[in-house]
Amino acid sequence: MRALVVSILLATTLGVGPARAAGGDGATAQQILVEVAASPQAAVAATEVQSAQKSLERAQGARDSGDLKHAEMLEGLARTWAESARDLLRAARTEQEARELQEKSATARAQTERDRALLEETLASRGRARAELEKATAEAAARAAAPPPKEKGHGKGKKARKNDEPKKKNDEPKKAKEKKK
């Protein structure tokens, strides 16, 4: 009797038997499968989930037939499949986040290029405006420094002709003919 109590205590503390089945690989696999099923991307890991569930069913069959060794192995396999499913979901989430970040990066890059082009255009326009201003300032300074222009035909006691037109050559012979008469 004493040997039976010792073996039950050893089995309980080492995790063998019913106590291990309640908190072992099978229970862990079940918890992981519940988490995976709750994910919106559960379809990504459908194959792994099916394999884990099949392994759990086989483990239960082995346990029901008294084959505890193979039941534990099958529960370990189910846990491995469940962890693979969880890892696939993590990878899918990470890839989705990477795609979103890549899209944001592309949008930011395009906006930066538009901003850079606008800045270059603004700087070029500013440079042209500065050059025009300097040219206009130089012209104004040159006009202010130069003496005012003299008008032709109105200086030094000469009378201005009508409409300031130059004398025509044909006018002289007519006057000479008029004098002869």
C-alpha cells in the first residue's frame, strides 16, 4: 500500500498521469487553438489548426485505449502544430504591419518629393525676383545719377520750327523762284 501511495505522489509531482493531462501539452495546445481561432486572420493557419486538432483527437483515442505514452507524444505533436499556427498568425500580422508601413513610407516619400519640388520652384522664383529687383534698382540709380537729357532745337537762342521738323531741300528752290518774280 505504501508503494502505491508513493507512486501516486511521484506521478502527481512529476506530471505523469491525469494531472499532466490536465495541464500538459494537450491543454496548452487547446489554449493556443482558442487564441488562434479568435484571430481575424485565422484562415492563414487553417492547415496547422486542423493538424493540431487531429493530433488531439488521436491523443484522446490513445488515452482512451490506455496507451498513455503515445497519447503524450500526440499531445506534444498537437502543441507543436498549435504553436506553428500561432507563429504563422504572428508572421501574417507582422507582414500586414510591414505593408502598411511601406505604404505610409511611399506616401511620405511622394509628399517629400512634392515639397522639395515646390521649395525649388519657390527658391528659383525668389532668385528671379531678386535679379529683377537688382536690375530695376540699378536702372533707377543710373537715371538718378545722369543729368536730364536736353531737347533738340530749343537751346542756345534758336527758335523752334513748327513741329520741330527739319528743313526740306525742295523748299529752297521754290523760295528762289518766288524772289525772281
